[in-house]
Amino acid sequence: MNHALTSRIPVLERWVSGPRFGALPLPEGGSPAPALSFEFFPPKTEALETQLWACIRRLETLSPRFVSVTYGAGGSTRERTHATLIRLVSETALVPAAHLTCMGASRGEIDEVAGRYWDGGVRHIVALRGDLPPGQTDVGADGYRNAIELVEGLRRVADFEISVAAYPEVHPRAASPEADLDNLKRKLDAGATRAITQTFFDSAVYLRFLDRCLAAGITAPIVPGILPVTNFAQAVKFSAMCGTAIPDWMATMFEGLDEDPETRRMVSVVMAAEQVRLLQANGVDEFHFYTLNRPDLTYAIAHILGVRPKVEAARA
Ligand SMILES: Cc1cc2nc3c(=O)[nH]c(=O)nc-3n(C[C@H](O)[C@H](O)[C@H](O)COP(=O)(O)OP(=O)(O)OC[C@H]3O[C@@H](n4cnc5c(N)ncnc54)[C@H](O)[C@@H]3O)c2cc1C
């Protein structure tokens, strides 16, 4: 045996001594593509408006189940959110959903905002408690105190489809995981038909959360909120605020890429694709994407999930 060969044997031993992993199953031919929804934020400037609409035009070809537009803390984007949704109604065939938070406003104000949506053709609300803007402590006189009360209020305004928020890693201000889960169940029992999760990076946490939801008697879909991360530093900051854990492996993935956006984007797509494929292999067939008004990563990941543009939409 020559020296070159013997020096390689320990390496090979190391490679074969660990567990063997099969590939993730690919969706079988003929199985339906998952249902998608996309989240946008209302633009502040003309340039951002142009960016948003380029994003919408690209993603609408994927025929999402609905697209939603966020609402700034304490209603700070009220008019911009409204304008974006009304433009979606008048210029696209998409099903628009308005995020609506109730902190810092009276019931009358919230009911009026909701009524304007209904009259403008928006029939789906993502109903949220929301947080007060920094520095504000007044929760508002006669306001809805939480998302349960908001859902109940919206049911009185009109026959909206209502989605609510869910927290696989528990809302940071919840009294306990059990109280948080009970809160989710009560929002659904009050009339919401779907929950969309806070973003998460550890899929096992989400899958365990589904088990807990089912054990608690929840039967509505708990749609995973997927955030394709391109700016790791920003994701760390955001995650700290909303109680999402950043696994160590994720920091390793982005290590040394601060000045290399192109590689970061590629790494990001691979990571998000692995995440959604694992969820899909576990039976999940609906996904909500936090697009950050940028279409490319979401489009690529949707493609990997088996979603293709409808020919008519692509030509339009
Ligand atoms: C899919 C999704 C979309 C979102 N969109 C928006 C948006 O467009 N605009 C926006 O401003 N925010 C948005 N948020 C953030 C959301 O408003 C916050 O997480 C908010 O703190 C809780 O809202 P909720 O509807 O889940 O509240 P609830 O369902 O009423 O409460 C959720 C849990 O948090 C606890 N909790 C919340 N606040 C407090 C508090 N002050 N004290 C004690 N316990 C508390 C409750 O007890 C409960 O356990 C979104 C979140 C998700 C997951």
C-alpha cells in the first residue's frame, strides 16, 4: 500500500462512520402545488412604490391565495396601507388582505377603518392587537384590548374572512406558552379561519407547535410565515424583538458575508428552500412569505415548491 492511500483511510473511515441521510422527498408528479400568500409593506416614497409594484407584478403570476399589506404600529401607515389595498383591488385580480391593529385607537375608529375596507372591496383582514409606537403608553379609550376582541368586533362590522397571528416560539409578552396557545384558540373560536405564524428558523419548533395546536383542539390551518433572510444583521435585530430564536448554524451560514450581498442571496435561497422543503415533506401545503417587497427570493423558493406561473397571468 503506498503512502498516499494509507493517509486517506482515516478520512474515509470518518466519512462512513456517521449516520446516513436520505434526500428529502421531492413532491410526487401530479401532487398539487402548495397554496401561497405574500406579505407586502406599504411604500413611503415614489421609488418604493415603484419597487413594490414591480414585486406585485412578478409575484401575481404565481396566483397566490391572497396578498396582505401590513399596518404600521398605532395606525401610522393607515392611509398608505389603505391606498395600497385599494390599488390592489382596482388594478389586479389578486385577493387583498388588510392587516389591522387595534392598539391606540378607539373601537369606533377601528370599525370605521374596517368599514372603509369592506366598501372598497377588501374582504379579508389580518386582525392583530399590534404594539404601541415607541414612547406611546396610551392604549386608547374604549379600544379593543386584544386581537380576540378585534376579531369579535370585525365580525360585527361585516362578513370578513379573518386571519390572526400565531407564535410557534410564544409571544414575548405572553404569560405562558399555555396562555398564548389558549389565546390563539380563542381568536380562532371568535371567528378567524386561519393563523399565520411569526417567522421562525428552526422548523422542528414549528412542527412541535402544530402538534400542540392540534392537542389543544385547534383545527384551522396554522400557515408558516417564511422570511427569506438576506440581511442577517437585520434579521438578528428583528428576531430579538419578536422572540424568534436564531440558531447557531444560521450565524455560521452568514459568517464573513457582510460585504458580499450576492453570496448572501444565494445562501439565503438555499436555506429558505431547505426550510420549506422540509415543511412540505412533513405535509405542510400552505406558505406565507414575508417578501419585504422584493420578489426574487420568494419567486425562486416558490418555484422549488412546485409553484409555476399561470400562462394567462404571465402574458397579461
Ligand atoms: C403574521 C403576523 C403579521 C403581523 N402584522 C403586523 C402588522 O401589520 N402591524 C403591526 O404593527 N404588527 C404586526 N404583527 C405583530 C403583532 O402586532 C405583535 O406581535 C403584537 O404584539 C401581538 O399581536 P397579536 O394580534 O398576536 O396579539 P394578541 O393575540 O392579542 O396577543 C398575542 C399574545 O401576546 C400577549 N400580549 C401581547 N401584548 C401584550 C402586552 N402588552 N402585555 C401582555 N401580553 C401581551 C397576549 O397575552 C397573547 O399571549 C404581526 C405579527 C404576525 C405574526
